[in-house]
Amino acid sequence: MIGMAAGAGLETRGMVAKRWSPKTVHPALAPYRACDGQSGTIHLVPLESLRPTQVTVGMQSVHAKRRKIESRGRSAKDIEKLIARRPIPAVRGPDDFLYIIDHHHFGLALWKADVSRAYAEVVADRSSLTGSQFWAFMETKGFLHPFDEDDRRVDPGDLPDCLPALRADPYRDLAWAVREAGGFEKSTQPFAEFRWASFFRAHFTRRALERDPDGTVRKALKLCRSQDAAGLPGYSGERR
């Protein structure tokens, strides 16, 4: 793995970057300095220690991000800059676990690219809550998407316990492919592309996706510009 020895700096493919203590904020993240545990702190953590707040990802998106990471991260210094530019937002929960609320695809792509650690930014500390109180807070804030690849709700206790345990959702892949093709705009709304995935799930069978993925994307591009999709995040309207 491209990673760090305990208490040491980032290492990769036999090359060693300038060393930073895991408790020291990287210079690129200096504006976020604060006391440990407070909102806004940045921590360098093992990727496998981060807890997902969703069940699935689009693996096509993950693989595309992994290829970018591998092409841009050719040295320890490159990897250090890459992860410093994009800290993963997280909420500190019971037992001091960090539950990430965005960048699941990026985090999994890092892991698949043999990067072992990432910077996590603690945006809220709710470690004093009970489990049920914590999950109620997360859902109220829109930080939780407890639905599996068949769009069935799961108990928060059954969420994957690490990034490598995230499961593939072909409809999330379809949503990503449609957005990449210009079908709708990128949205800042939480879990926006999952809403598109649910929308497409109601219109296309999994068999159609498997048999003719390119044809399904073309049909989805037309559908996402129709009035049926008008209420979805990033909807860009009908085009002539």
C-alpha cells in the first residue's frame, strides 16, 4: 500500500516524502488548525478506519477516479499534495469513529490505488451521543443514505464498516455516466446522484443495463431532460 508507517510520513513505491506527524496539520491545511476533536480539525487517518454513511457506490466512477490518482500520484510528494487538497469531511461519532459524509468514491478510489491514508476533516463532534441519537442527528442533517443496491432501506447498524466494504450499484453508475455526458448538472445537494439512480431504477431494468449499457445511457439522457425529472437536483431542462 502507498501509506505511512506508524507516526511517520507518507511512503510510496520505495520513495519517502517529507515526514509529517499524524497529529500535525499539513501546511496546505494550516487554516483548519484547531484543538483535537473540535469541529474543523484535520486528521491524517488510515482509510480503512473511516466509516461510510452509505451502502453503495458507482464502481465506474470509482475506477475513473482511481485512474486519475494513479496517473497524477507518481511519487510520495504527488500523493501528499493530492490528499491534502481534498480532505474527506467526517462526523466524529460514538466510540470516536469518524463517519464520512462525502467523497466515498474518492476514498474508495484511493484505497484501490494502494493509498493507505487520507486527511479527514471533522466537521462536527457528536461522540457523546448514544448510537440511536447519533443516527437521528445524521439523518436529520442529511448526512445518511441507508439504502442498498436495490433501493431498500437498511438499518444504520448494517452500513458497511469500511470503504472497501461498499457495494456496487449499477444505477449509481448509470447516473454518473449520464452526468458525465451532460445530462444533468453536478449538484451540491447531499446524495444527489443517488436520487437520479432511484429515478432511473424506476424506468430501466437491470437486465437492460447489463445487455445494452450504452443504449440505456442514451435513453436515460433523453429521460433526464424530460419534465418527469424536473424535480431532481441538477435538472437542466429540455433541450432542442
